[in-house]
Amino acid sequence: MVGMRDVAKKAGVSVSTVSLVVNASGYVSDEMRSKVERAMRELDYIPNELARNLYRGRTGMIGVIVPTLRHPFFATLVSALQGRLAKHELQTLLCSTADADTGEAEYVSRLRRHMMDGIIMAAHTDHPADYWTSIGRPVVAFDRALGDTIATVRSDHEQGGRLVAEQLVKSGARHVVMVGGPRSQFDDRGEGATTFPTVRYFQTLGERLDAAGIRHEYVACGPVTDVEGYARAVHLLFDRLSESRSGGSARDSGVGDAGIPPVDAIVGSDVVAACAVKEAFAHGLNVPRDVQIIGYDGTCLVDCAGLTLTVIKQDFDTIAERLAARIVDAVNEPEGRESKDGEDSKAGKESNNAAAVDIVPVSLRTGDTTRPVA
């Protein structure tokens, strides 16, 4: 096996010079660097990554914590993020808190013991902010607030709520049902404190619908890890809708009091929207004439639901780019100084005390599940 000594002999330089070139540390003249790189190519020398990382005090590993990979949103996010981290020569160590016996605490322990270089936290946590800020190691949050000094990357969910509301108002919706996680996610622990990302778009949508005089209600499902729970909730919702349309009393149907317009629009994640299309077909309802359906995420499900969904698309590529940039910055600058964003970044940024918050715009793609608007 070719080693540094062989490269040094071939190039006519010292082993320490080869080490400086391989580890990109210290000054080496252009002439010396060219000699070393030429010798490395001729000898087909492959640097020992483990040795390089030990030299740098790094592992080359980034822990990515998500609630589950069974949900298409997190599968799509991890796929994009793994590719971005690889461009920074970083490997992804994945923790799915619902799909494995070890949860976030094990990964935090590894981070504290310098077995990883940093953590990207993309799962709900019950730990208070001082737990995360006391770790003293690089942590970046996705779509949740973990502490005043921890950088966050999130989608512009307020924009998402406005886009959904605009679509529904213009298309003549009269009664909207929002389907999401447990009501506990709306627990107000201070502005921006929630670790549930969808709160912002539900709240913004509700405010806009109120302003337009459109009735709306919220149907709670289980946590994001309970994918089947969303299907069950949508099934029960359509059973009630079908009963009310077929002459059952509104009170018995659970839709509302007599005289209230029937539900004619459903908003939820791509999983919810796909299930809603299936249930509408099963109950003999026409989409979008009888009921409009809007998804939120923009995963592969939007084109696999039987109809092309109208959907709020989160920009997974930009989210992954910003998360990778933030964790690399945190690893390289442990004091937490903010990195300078490139001029071509698509993400907006706001101040959250000492922490940076990158806000990534979303977009509305209209499909076959909403009525045309003027």
C-alpha cells in the first residue's frame, strides 16, 4: 500500500510537506504542492480518511435526526440532505426516533463524546432550550426552535398558509377542514417556540379564512410517525361527509349544526391529500366539484394519488443546501459566528436573537384537485 513516505520520496519533499498538502493545513508553495499532487497521481495514492480526520480532530460524520422515514416528507428531505452533505465530504449518520430503539439522547451523547461532528435536528423534542444550548457542540435545527443560539432552517409556512387561503377564497370554498397532528402542537410557549413546523401554516390559513368569512375547522390525527392514523382520520371524515350529504342530520354527522355549508375543501400533508382523493372516489364524490383537496409538502405522492394534487411545494434542494451550509459553518466555527450567505441563495433570513434563521420560500402548484380561479 502506498503511503505518505512513498509520495514524499517520489516528489523529493519531506513527509511533513506531503501531510500539509493532504490535510490542507499550513502553507505550501505552489511548486511544492504541484510536485506532491503529481506524485500522488502517479502512485495512485489514496489518503487515509480516518487518519486525516484524526489529524483534524473530526469524524466526518453528521447526525441527522428525523421522527421517521416512513413519512415521505422525511424520506425526501434525508435524500436531498445526504447528497448535499456528501459534497462537503461528510457522511450522514441517520437516526429515526420512531423506527429505532435509540433516540435523540444517544446521538447527543455521541456528539458530546466527539463521535460525530454535529447534529441536524429535524424531529420534535420535549427537551427545553437549555438542554440543546448546553451541549456545547454544533447543532442546527430544521423547522423548529431549539434555542436562541442554535441556527434554524425552515420553510416559509406563513407564505404557504397565505397561498392556500388565496386559492380557496378565489375558488369559492365555503367550509374548509384542516387535517393535522395533535392539538398539543398549538401549545403556546412563546412566539416561535413550538417544535411543530406546520403550526404556522395552519394558523395563517385560519386567520385568512376568518377574514374572508369562510368556515373552517381542524381535525387532529396522531403524531407524524403514525402514518396510518392520518388515513383513519380522513376515512372517518369522509364517512361523516357522506352521511351529511345523504340526508343524515348535521349533528349526527359531526360536521356541524343544520344550515352550515357542507365541507367542500380539505387541506393537509401530501399523505392526507392522497388519502382524501382515495376516499372521495370511494364515497362517490367528484374532485374538485364536490370537494377540493390541497396537499402540503410536494413529495412524490403529489403525482401518485390518482389525480395530480394541487400542492404547496417545499423546496427540498434549497432546504438541504442551507442545512448543510449551516452545519458546516457550525463545525468550522464553533464559537457560532454566522456564515455569510452567497448572493445566489434563495432563502430569506431573519434575526432570532443570536441565532440565524434561514427561511426558504414555498410555491403553489395547481393540479386537478382544486377548481379553476379567475
